[in-house]
Amino acid sequence: MKKVGIIGGARIPFCRSMTNYTSLTNRELLTASLKALVSKYNLKENQVSELIAGAVLKRSRDFSLARESGIDAGLGFEISAVDVQQACGTSLQAAMILASKIQTGIIESGIAAGVDTSSDIPIEFSKNFSDKLLKFAKAKKISQKLGYLFSIRPGEFLPKIPAVAEPRTGLSMGEHCELMVKEWNIGRQEQDELAFLSHQKASKAQGEGFFDKLVFPFNSISKDNNVRAKSSLDSLSKLSPVFDKSSTGTLTAGNSSPLTDGAASVLIGTDEFARKNGFEIESYISHYQSAGIDYVEKEGLLMAPVYAVSQMLERAGLELQDFDYYEIHEAFAGQVLCTLKAWESDDFCRDRLGRKKALGKIDRSKLNVSGSSIALGHPFAATGARILATASQLLKLKGSGRALISICTAGGMGVCAILER
């Protein structure tokens, strides 16, 4: 089995929805990220074997998003391109698929990428309205066309905004997370403190130039625009709950990741590919895992990474404490805290994970050291590639070590990976 190396990543600045990228499409954002990667590594046409990319909020016109964006970015017509989607784990799953192909010798290199814009969401209309429009388009006689037009009722003009609710429960992800923090007794102050640290760490990383080789200027902006250097615990504590507006609600806009537009990409390949092209391997993907849970009857919606990480560690023969960095996606501060508390619980690890004892505590100083999704933003499908490139660069700068990546997704799934140098 061949080793799978992370050569490095490139992304455009992540921007809060309805700000800098309001008029741009997924294809334009993804192309920009890929162009940044092409420029960073001076990639030639048809040099890379395969591109796997995806988006969660995707219009029908983007049925071949990866292929068209790859060609637009200058990767060439001969590159194979595949669209994937696994909610917030999309681009990490893309990297896992490429890693499997590289390990077995099918390809020698690939690009994993993701994009999402909440500023250009696909809005639908009722089925009746769509049917009548299709019949109108196919009708050959003017009388038939007029008949279909006059049959449309006013109520059929009402648009259907994409639902943020889980189809099996009718609850939003935030409402599910409210249930989780209540189950695990996670308080408002804990969540606000984690959110505050996310902004502080991200701001510090920006100031120290950590993102200079990862984030490339696009559309007149050069850095993520959600980072709040002057955020304070006092200001966070004054925000009202947004999912459970009763006195028991604790999730706010401040301790949740914001709706975000952006794209990210990562170049991976074999040692031979890197050597042949003069690239340095930053780190290696040594293990990866995905898992799904029954979030309707048995478990909290965003708890699947707890299971995926446990399975991965067991296969790798590692302990939870054997890492220099922990990159845990901050969908909500409460989700991260529930995950950590579950790993620390003897009862949970024994009864749910089948372990003899708890996985234990992690060193919080190693957690999301350059900020994460609450501060940097969360363009759903792009987050995996953002975290992958971040963790890899951290290991490169350190010169050695391991990083654990953990991402929760909609639908009760989790995706995780281990990077080593």
C-alpha cells in the first residue's frame, strides 16, 4: 500500500453570507480556490490524476461542478472529476476516497475540494407550478401555452426555501444540538468561552501570518471576514438564544458557526509524485473513518464523530491522548463540548462504544489552535478541506507529530482522519 501525502492546500477567504460573495456562484468560488492551488504549486494541465469535489447547497445547473470548475481552473480536460456530497464532511470524504485510490495504486495524485454559498441557494417552487411550466415549454400551440399559464394559481408562485430541518425529525441542526447540550449538561458559559477562544485563536493566527500560505485573495478580500478580534465574553453573554428561545436555551449566533460562503482545496499524492514534481510532503494521511448513528431513537444528531474516532483509534492502535493537535469542527460550541464530555465518560464509552473505559480527556491547549468554524466560518462542503490543510500545515511547522481531525455532519454522520509527520 502506497503512503498518501498531503502536499498542501489553498482556499479563498471565507465570508459571511450576503457579504463579499453575494453575487457569485458555487462554480465561481470553487474555480477560484482551485486556481489558487494551481498557482501555489505551479500545476500544469493534466498533471493531477483526479479531482473530487462537492457542494451541499447545489443548483441543478451544477450537475458536473467538479469537472467544469477543474477545467475553468486550468487543470486540463484529461483530469477525471467526480462530484460528492456528505454534508459538512464532503471534502474530507473526497480526500478519503482519493487516499484509497492512491494507496492501491489506481492513481498517484488528486485534489479534494469543497464549496458552498448560502448567498446563492437553489429556491424551488411547488410541484404543480413546475409541472405547468414544463408543459408550457413543451406545448406547440399558442392556445395550449396560454391554457397552462392561465391555470396557474397565485399560491403556486410561493417559493420553497431549502429546509434546514432534518427530514426524519423536522428539527434543525441547532435544535438538535440544544437537545444534546441539555442531555450532557453543557452550560451557556462553557459554550461562550469556547466561542471566545475560537475568535481569539483565529485572530492571533491571522496576525502571525499562519494563513498567508493557505488563504489567497479573491474578489477584493484577503482574509476571512467573520473573525472578531474584539469579541468578548461579555458581548457573547448578551446574545439571545436562537433555537430554543425559552429560558433554557443556550445556543446563540455567537457560539454557533455562521452561514458562510467559501471554497477550499487540498493537493495529495504519493512520495513518487511529490518527488517527480519537486513538491514537499507536509504530512501523511495514516487513517480515516466515517460513521452513522440512529439520531432518531438512540443518540444526539451530532454525536457520530465520537463513534467514528473511537473506531479509528482502535484500528490504529492509538489512544486519544497520542496527538499534538485536535482539529474538531465547531458546528456549535455545544457540539464540541458534548463530544469531549462523551469521550471522558466511562459509562458512555462502555455502553455505547463497547470500550472498557473512557477514552479520556484531551489537552485543551492543543484544540483548534488557529481557530475553527465559529470564528473562521463554515461553508459546509469546504470545511473538511480547510481543516485538512490547516492540520497539515501545523504538522509541517512543528516538524513532527500527529493531528486528529473530527467533523460532524447533518443526517447523524461523522467523518474523521489522522495526519502524521
